[in-house]
Amino acid sequence: MSKKAVLRIGDQEVELPVVIGSEDEPAVDIRSLRKETGYVTLDPGYVNTGSTRSAITFIDGENGILRYRGYPIEELAERSNFVETSYLLIHGELPTPEEYEQFRQRLRVHSMIHEDMKHFYDGFPSSSHPMAIISAMTLGLSTFYPEAIDPTLDEETDLTVCRLLSKVRTIAAFSFKKSVGQPFVYPDNSLTYCGNFLHMMFKVPAESYHVDPEVERALNLLLILHADHEQNCSTSTVRMVGSAQSNLFACIAAGICALWGTLHGGANQAVLQQLSAIQKNDNDVKKFVELAKEKESGVRLMGFGHRVYRNFDPRATIIKEACHRLLNHLGIEDNLLDIALELEEVAVSDPYFIDRKLYPNVDFYSGIMYRAIGIPTNMFTVMFALGRLPGWIAHWLEMQEDPDNRIHRPRQIYTGELSRPYPQ
Ligand code: CMC
């Protein structure tokens, strides 16, 4: 017999169904609560609220487990590449060699953006934050593909998915070129997905550019690690906007905006800024950790803590190792890495961080890798967005097919004035 939860409110008693996920995660289905009792639930930040059933990503925060479609993140990081992982997230299964080739080919042929889109860049000041540019340009893509505005799933959707995966990469690289005043470099479709991105970022017409396979590997790894993270803020935003039957371009643009915040994807930029500030302050790590513990200071240790991981973030463990490998390969000695290592050591042995279960997250070491690759600090969150694209897309697609999907419309507990007359 299936389990029920019983909720008693005064004299009222209501039975609520219990739902169990495939990894035995239990939940109480409160859908009928308001109808049966007049009550709603209050859960700021949705800490206890499951907004959907999803078969894409599994996280066990207590044990530091992350799996995409059942595959452990460690194995994907070691053996997959970003294109294959994107396919896995979006289609639910690893591709056969033919499916992989077909997908790769589609990403290849859709790498360019419409020439008219290049003019959009002229309107942005060169000091623009690239996150603003990529969000605006992603939405701008919808104006070139009006047939994709209808969110109904059909063959057009597959095309839209490939266009997004391929073109947002070009848009991101162009936004970098704009910020440094260099000419846009067109994609070279003979290169791999990541190789092509590096080419568009770092090639200049006056010089030849060779994609370093180790750098390409590092980039694949970083993008894979960022590719999905179930119902995080930006993914929930994509689903929220999508629940209104908005088109995929609009939903992804909204997701990019949510990701920009420093408590979310913007943390990777903030980490590097914090490490640089410590460097300027005589490398005084301990003083900084003390500051982060004082609530009144308003300072948080960026790249530390996570809503779901209460042990360690498996992505951080992988990135830390990859960071050493990349810096060794490139022969870079980065004092910021030394500061980061010391900062981690001091924080993880401090009772404040231990008691609150705060450990380094995915953003703590990723910035040092991006910096070693030559990606400027204000592009870090753009890199996160590129990685998260397949995850956002997979969630949007899953939502479109979910019979439980309804427009997202939370309730509130009104705490304002009671009805009063307008002054005569
Ligand atoms: N530095 C100092 N104190 C912290 C930190 C931190 N980084 N993170 C949490 N705390 C404290 C917080 O002050 C609170 O203390 P108390 O219980 O005494 O009031 C306690 O730990 C719990 O924090 P919370 O804000 O209730 O936790 P949350 O689950 O709402 O927030 C978080 C999670 C990631 C927003 C938060 O840990 C944070 O602000 N971290 C820094 C920003 C960051 O690195 N974000 C990237 C997250 S990973 C990538 C992504 O998802 O985008």
C-alpha cells in the first residue's frame, strides 16, 4: 500500500500522497492542500519545495554525488566531451556513433550568426558586461527565427536546439572581441566545438593560432562540469518563463540573466576578484576569512557553500586537480592559486565553516583555470552559461512534455495594509 502523510491543522486532518523518486527521495505531494484546507505552504527560497519531477540530473548533497542521466560526473569528466554530454542531457541517452556524428555536424553548420546581428554589437558600449550582451543577443536570435517562437515540439525544435548550442558560443566569443576592440573571427568548422570557440576567442587576423589540445581538453571538462545541476536558480528561471509557453530563445535569455547574479554563476568572477583583493592585502588569507565570518561585514567567501552540497561539491574536487594539471602544462605559476589553496585550507578547518557545512563549490577553482586559458574575468560567467546551455535546454524540453506542467504561479502570504478608503 502506498504511504500517505497526514497533516493536522486544528480540527482538520488531511491525507497527502507520498511520492518516492527513483533514488528513494521522498516527497509529500501537496497539490490538493489549498483546495482541501484553504492553507498554502510558505517556503522562502524553495528550500523544501520540489517544483517538478525530473529525470535529467541526480544530486545527493550529503554524499557529494552528481549524475547526469545516471552517469557519474567523474566518469563523464574523464571520458566524455561536451558535445556528447550535451546530447546525453538533451536526448536522455549517450549517442550511437552515427547519432553523435549527425549531432556534431548540425552544431558545425549552425555556427555562424546572421550578418545583421553583427551590427547589434555596434550599439553596445565596449565596456558592456558580456553577460548583458549574450542575454540580449540570445533573445535577438528569436527575431531571425520567427518560426521557432511557437514552443510546440516538432522538427523545428531540434533545429532551434542546435542553433542555440552553436550560435551562443559564437555570440560569446564576439562579445569578447568587442570588449578588446579586435575584429570578429568567424568560426572554423573544421575544428571541434571547444577548439572552434578558442579559435574565435584568440585568433587575430595578423597571427596564426593553434588550438592547444590540453587547453581544449580543459575547456571540455569545465563545460561538462557546468552542464546541468537540476533545479538551480537559472534552470528554475528557464522553467518558470517556459511555463508561460514562452519560446526557447526567451527562456534561455532569462536563464542567462539569472545566472549573472553573484550568488549563482556570477560567483566565479567574484572569486577571482576576492583572491586579487587578498593578494593586494599582503596575501592575508586569515584576515579575510575572519571578515567572511562577521555577518555585519557583508562579505561572504565566494566559491564557498552550496544550497544542496552539505559535504563537498564533486565538481570542485575534479576542477582542483584539473587546475594543477593545466597550470603545469602551460608552465604558469599563479599566485592566486596559492592563495586559493591556503584559503581553502584555512576555511575548511575553521569551526564557522565546518558547523555550517560550507565547502568549496564549482566556482572556487574554475576562475583560475579560465584565467590560465586567457579568458578575462568578466567572461567567466559567460563560460558558465555556455556550459549550462544543454542543461537549460534539456529542462525546457522535459517541461514541454510533462503532463503535470502548469504555468508557474506561486502563492504568497499577504502582509500589507487592510482595505482602506482613498483619501477624499
Ligand atoms: N561565506 C560565509 N558564510 C556563508 C557562506 C559563505 N560563502 N555561505 C553561507 N554562509 C553562511 C550564512 O551566512 C548562513 O549563516 P547563519 O546560519 O549563521 O545565518 C549559513 O552559512 C547558511 O547560508 P545560507 O545563505 O542560508 O545558505 P543558502 O543555501 O541560502 O545559500 C549559497 C547558498 C551558495 C548562495 C551561499 O553559500 C553563498 O552565498 N555562497 C557564496 C556564493 C557562491 O559561491 N555561489 C556559487 C554557488 S555554486 C554555483 C552555482 O550554483 O551557481
